Amino acid sequence: MVCPDLTPLSLLKDTLIMKKNNNQSRSQFLSKMTFGAAGMLSSNRTGSGSRSAAFQQSEPYVTMDDQAPDGEPLKAGLVGCGGRGSGAAVNFLDAGPNLEITALGDVFRDQLDKCRANLNKARGVEVADEHCYVGFDAYQKVIDSGVDLVIFATPPHFRPMHVKAAIEADKHVFQEKPVAVDPVGARMMMETTQKAKEKQLCMVTGTALRYGKDYIETRERVKDGMIGEIISGQALRNGGALWWIERKPEWSDMEYMLRNWGNFAWLSGDHIVEMHIHHLDQMNWYLGENPRLAYGYGGRQQRISGDQYDYFSIQYEYENGVKVHGSIRQINGTDSGRVEMIKGTEGYVDCGGAIYSHDGETLWEYPYPDEEDTDSPWAVNDPFVQEHVELIKGIRTGPYINDSELQVNSTRMAIMGRMAAYTGREITWDEILNSDLRLGPDTYEFGPVSGIPEEPPVVGTAPSPTNRYS
């Protein structure tokens, strides 16, 4: 599917309705990339669950293990050796004792070699030559290499196929978000998720916003009624243009698009799916349901590579009448910022750690301790490590964990918004569930790829995004 280069619609004049406090410690910075996972962590409530008890709560509602329990060695393989894959492998190793990375797989040898060197430098990991696999079938070779679990961090297009193979082979899974780029892939992933549940194979998804203490504590207080009944929500993320890669003469169509994957819709899902899923997922998590329809717009003003948009503005409606606005922009020379807000009948919440009345009075704030006070019950965790702590705990001691169904539906929410913007139509949840839309080629091999032409460069006055290979 090709994104047409539309005449830009007027961008919102005031993109940041709420601005977050930028004077934050490292702990607070980490908290901006966290989000609570209800039902996966231990509750420590002392209140009665009433609104007054929520106001008076002075101890954390939720306790979290900062390390996974010990046990027999767990061997993990990594599929997708780029920056996020390398980071996820280190996060896994940091999550507890007796954890090993024993296999690596990537389409490109240079990416694998870079990751291999980085793991050795960062954590002293030695991956044997015979367990380093290159090519489109590298994922299957990693799965078959004797590992207990697989970390998937390839471009999202491949996620449904790769994860299905892992579950069929009885492997536990850590999967980066999003979990699909189209309705066909989402259905495959949902079927795989149900099969994993039947087999009691654990699955955790890299939506790190679900695994941080401050986000969890904030949401728990909303559950206790501090803002009354939820009536609307807003998820906004504004930033500069994405990285891009200039094509080299010797690269085929396939190699160019794989190396430049973040700029092609069939590989990433477009940035509303690949990035905005973090914030849309929060809306679903607070509301406890999926939107029934979406409508809105998007366009391409500055992007100079690939076939994607650089802004989206989408309105989502839920069965109970609640409306959520989701917008994201990647354009240089503009203000950056994030809003993650839920409005209720009696107040509103900044999902990352603060609750207010409609008069602007602060009802509650996450009491971030000094950075050095790591023993404080309020000390924030590293959510990128916590994801793996919960996964390993689920494997070794329980309780069983599988958040994949939630993330399939949040991925569908993002896809629904993209389809609404691409088509200019109202898109329903039922359409997303039943659509036969599939993005990308039918076969994967280096060479020409038909039907996915790149849009010509758009010349603008703002600075160009950074060429990752320059």
C-alpha cells in the first residue's frame, strides 16, 4: 500500500494542551517510559477502595520485584540485532540471575556482528559462531538452536510469522511492539496468543509504559475514583523527523527498504502504529475496552524518505460514548512534547504521575525520592528491565503472564487510526477484525520489490532528518 503525498492540512495551532514539567531527575525521566500492568504485579492496598481511601493512601498500592527469581539457566535467542534488539538483550540479562543470550539472528551480517560486539562489551557475552545466523530464515535457526525463549525485535511486519514459529516450537516469547502492521497479521498474532495460553507459554510485549511504578500507582488511584467517571482522553506525541537512510547504489529494493524500515509502512505500520501505540495503549488500558470506530486525517509535509506520513490526528469513539483524541507528528523545526491525559467527572490525570481537580488543584503526585534513595518504596524502576523480570518470573515461579492479547488490540487501534487517515473514511472495529488488508510483498528475497514505490523527496525549509548512515 502506498501513502499518497497529500496537500498538507492545517496542523493544530496549539499542539501541546498540557506541558509536562521538564525539571525532572533521571528517575522521573525513566518514568516517562513506563506504564502499569494490572493483574501482573502484587497489590498492597490498605484502603477500602473508596475515593477517600485513595486520597489518603500514603504507601504504594503495588509492590514489584526488581529482580526475577533464581532458577535453572534460561537461554534466550535474539532475532533482530538492531539498536532495540541489542538493548532488549541487555535488559534481559539485567533482569535476574542465570540468564544467557546464546543465539543471534538477523537478515544482515553487519547488524549481527555489531550486536555481538556490543553484547560482549556491555555484559561480557560470548555468542558462538555456530549460533549466529544470517538470512531471512535466521529466525527459525535461532528458534531451533536449543533456546528456552526468543526475543523478537525485527521490523514489526515479521512479528506475526516469527512469533507463530516460536510458539509452535514451545518457546516463551518477548516481542517488541507493535505486534503486527495490518489486520491479517493481527489475526495471526491473536491466534498464536491463544495457542500460547493453551500451552502455558509466557509472552510479554515491549510496551514499556505498562511496567513502571509511577504509571501503575497513578492508574490505581484513578481506579479508586479520584477523578470520578472517565469521560474522555488524549494521547499526543510531537517530535522531530525520523531517522532515514540514503540508498546505496549496490542495494536492491529489498535491502534498501529493510535498512530503511522505519520509513516504509509495510515494515513499520507507519509511525502511528510503530510509535504511537505506546500512548494509545494507555487509553485502552484506562478504559478497559477497545474503540468502536475511528476517523481523522494525516498527511506528508516534510518526510524525504519512504512512503509514510509525518502527522496523524485521529478521533476514537468507544461504546460507552467516551471519545479519545490521538495525534502524533514527526516534523523538524516544531515544538516537541507529550500529553497522556485522562479526564473524569471530578478531575483529570497526567498518566505519568499526577492527578488534578478541574480547578487545577493537585490532588496527588507520585512522590519521587532522591535519585540516591533506591531503598524508598517510591523509587522508580527501569521499565525496560521490568518487562523481562515479569516474563522470567512467569516462566520460573508464576503467576503465568501473557499480555499479548492486550497488545494485539492496541496494535489494532493504531492500525484503525492509520486506515482512517489513509482513506479519509470512518473505520470501525469490526472492519479491522475482518479486513483482508495485508501490507508487503508475498515473498522475501533480495532483489526488486514491485508495488511499493518510494514517494519523491519533499523539499521544505526545515532541516532534514538525520541520515543514520552518513
